Amino acid sequence: MQDMNQTMTMAAHDTAAMAEGIVHFYRMIAGARAPQRADRSAAGTMPTRAYRYCQAVTSATAFGWWVFPPVDLQVMWDGADLFWHCAALEDWQPLLPSAGFPDFDAAFDAHAPAALRGYAPPFLTALPEPGVLQLWTGLMARTAPDWSLLLRAPANLPLPGGIVPYEGIVETDRWFGPLFTNLRLTRTHVPVRLRADFPLLQVQALPRAIYGDALLNQAVALTELDGLAEAEWDAYRESIVVPNQNPDRPFGGYAVASRKRGAAGCPHRAQA
């Protein structure tokens, strides 16, 4: 009976998660900018021709959600130690080895159960690797069963110079905690500004099966030029040769076809 009740509880949780969507963000730091859908124009920085005609680029750019730093801040690496500053601080502070978000520890303890008080996540942490720090976005996240989150730099949106985010995949369907990212500083003695209104990360939901070894360790098919069959040559003709033989063809044929395909709906929606 206990096992049955546990199974029913898990099923109810899974159903609720799906009803709320694939991803549920939790904003822990008040005033932090909420995640938002990534923009196909890369916040207006995309070249007009790419935005109008290159569906491959705009689809990648819009895949996921943008996540922002919870406050305007600056970080600096002097080649040995890391320092940080924001408006709430009078002067630059060293990371020895971590620092909490200003006034957050008290807010966390005011809401957390008694047994969890004193365990607020740090805002910034200096990692052992030179010039590498961990930054908390002020968010936590939960995903539907068997879905994970890929955290990476925003696609096709250049970040401020001097900093590079590491990529990571978090199994947020089973692990519920702070949504961190690791950042590598690439220059010394120069402050790097992270703006609260500029995307720091792109968060993308992935089914766990697509990055597992069971799929990726399968043999990859490889065909040489002399092995292309008639079907492949016909497909090449339709994709490349026919459009280029028509001097009056409209621009963005691939983009139009892709949008029509998307408008028809996902064939795997019922399965998901």
C-alpha cells in the first residue's frame, strides 16, 4: 500500500509538472529580471538579411529562454584573486572564497523552514581554477520528468568582452537547487560589467534521452561521395540545384517552408 501511495504521489506530481509546462522557474531574489523567451532577432542585433531569410540562424537564436544576472555588477580578476562590486557595496570586495547576495540571507531565513535557515546559496564563488567564478542567477528551476536544462551562452548574441560562460546540463527533473553558471574571465586588471537587463545565459529544455550514452554511443552512419543513392541526389537537386536555376526565385524559400512546417504542429506532441 505504501508503494502504491508513493507511485500515485509521483504520478500526480508528474501530471502537475506537465500541466504547468516543461519548465517551472522559481525567482528567489526579489527584483531580479524574470526569464524571457529568447528573441529571434537577438535583441535587435541580428543582421536584417539573416533575420528575414536565414531560418536556421533565427531558430537557433530563439531556442530557449534568456536568463539575466539578478543585479548590475562588475567582476575583475587581477591574475590571482577575484573581486566584485555592485551598487549595494561601497567599494570592491574580494571573493574569499564566496559572497552572498546583498541582504538575501535574511530574506531567505525569513521564509525557509527552521531546519534550512543559514543555508542560503551564495551569489558569487571563486572556484579553484584561475579566473573562474560561479554566479547564481537568483533562480531555481524544475522540469517535467525526463527533461533537463542546458545552460549556455546566448546563441548569436555576443556577450561583453572578457568573460565566457561554461556550458552545463542539469537534470532539473530530480535536482532542485540554485541555477548557477560558471564563468571564465579572459582578461586581467579590467572590470567586466554584467548588466541586469542583458542576457547572460540561454536556458534550453532537452529530453534526457537525446544526450544519453544509449543514443550517442550508437554508430553514426557515414556515406562517401561515390555511395550516394538516387534518393540523395534527388534531394540535393530539390534543395540546391532547382532554386539556383530560377533567377526569379523569391528569397527565403527555406525559411518559408520551415515556418509552414512549424505551423502544422509537432508530430510528437501527443507522445510528449
